[in-house]
Amino acid sequence: MRITVEDEEAGTPAILAFFGVCLIGAMISICGFALAALTLQKLTSFKSFSACILMYEGVAAIARATILIIGNPPFGPYFYNGIGLGADNVFQVIVKPMGVPTTLLTSLIWLKFTVCRTSAQGAVDVAILLFSLAVTAIVYYASIQYPIVFQENGILQSGIADNTKDSMRLRLRLVIPFEILSAVIFLGANIMWLLKLAELHLTKVASTCVKIMFVQLFLLGLVLFCDFALLEDIDSLVSPLVDTSGSVDLSFVKVTGFIEPLAEACLGFSQIWAVRLLSTSSSSSSSSSSSSASASAFASASASSGA
């Protein structure tokens, strides 16, 4: 069936709305980059997990902002950008794994400080680093399977639709467990840490940790919500936004496209904010002793064996 120009333009308001959400996400990411750069200047040592998180999230923030503006994932660019389909397919999926490594690393840092007070901390640091790098490789590998499969099969080969859907499912099935693991470790480590703080009567430190915990768990929950919705109904995501009758198909999965860019950008910003809050507060002359204790605790936990 032939679609008229008027029918093709029926989806323009929806794409524009998605683009507006991506612009907001890009601005949040740019603010995150600026905050990461300012925080790095205040660190006394770059040989720490705190520095790793800030440097990674700073680079990821610029990459995320660029992709959100140019690629407008998951529905494609609003403006013609001259970028080929192969690169654009990468843009549609590469934002997702950017937040996984530091989310997991932050969770492991809290777990280390809460349960590991032995002389083998150097070995624990190495284990945390290697595990975080392995997870990073896995989630990025899983994420680029969709554009790789699409590129290898082309648009005319039999079964291309099923192959691309399978590659998207593979990405979600590999990424989601690590997101859940991060949330579980983060929640468990923070609860144990809060119990210790309660015993020491450090209520201000506990209050700071609770704020960080709830913000990041909320954002992780939003990301997981979007992932599970997509895994449940991938067919709706890959179906045309405008059908042959000219009607806009805003299924539930497509609506999550309004949520995920903001959740991913805010999650990255929250990692930078948490490191800044916990790593630099002790350097402020106006900090209270409990704030300094919080900063020292996190700095001690995040210091690598090479520090």
C-alpha cells in the first residue's frame, strides 16, 4: 500500500517529542561532564576507583550527549545528519551499556568497605577491577550484536527481522542480570553500612548515604522497567511508528522511549554526584566531622591497590 506524504508526516510530532527528551538527556549528560571535570581537580590521587568512575563517566557523558542529539535513540535522528545506516544502528543501542560498568563498580566499592577489613584488600581491589572490566566487555559486546547482525545479513536476506530481534533479546538477557546484580549489591551493601553507622550514631553520614541509595535505586529501577518492557514486547518496538493507514502506533514499549534516555542520563549524573559528595566533602573547611567521616570512608574504599 502506498503512503502519502501527509501520512508519512503523521509521526513527526512523536519523533519531535522523543527528540526533545533526548535533548534534555544530553543537557544532563553535559552537566555531568562538567561536574566530573571539576571533581577530578579536587581529588588528591588519580590512582583510585573514584577517579576511574569520574573519568569513565565524564567520557561517557560526552558520548551519550552526542549520540542522543545526533541519533535520537531508539527511533532515529530527527534531523538528517548524513550518517550511514550502519553507524546509526550502533547509536540506537550503544547508550544502554554506558551506565552499567560504573553502577556495578560503585556497588562493589560499598560492598568492599562494608565487609572487607583484611590485609588482602589489594587482592580484593584487583578482583573488583577485573570483574568490572569483564562485565564492561560483556555488556558492550552484547549491545553491538544488533548492528553487527543487521550489517552482516543486509536488508534483503531471509529471516533478517527474526535475526535482529534475537540479537536485541541477547543484549537484554546479558545486560539485565548485571543491572539486577548491581542493584542487589548496592542495596545490600548500603543497608549493612547504614546499620554500622547507626551503631556509631553518625546520623548525618547515614542521611547522606540514604539519599544516594534511594536516588540510584530509583533510577536503576526505571532502567530495569524499560528493559523488561522491551524484552517482553520487542515486536512492538521494531514495528513502524506510522502504519500504512497513517496512524501513529505509540505502543507501551515505544512510550518507554520517553523514559529511558532520561533515566540513563540521570543515572550517569548520579554516579558523578555520589563520588563528588563522598570523596571531596572532607576537603571542605565547612564540613562537619561526620561529613568528613563519610568522605574518608568512601575514599578509603575506593582507593586502588596502586594508590
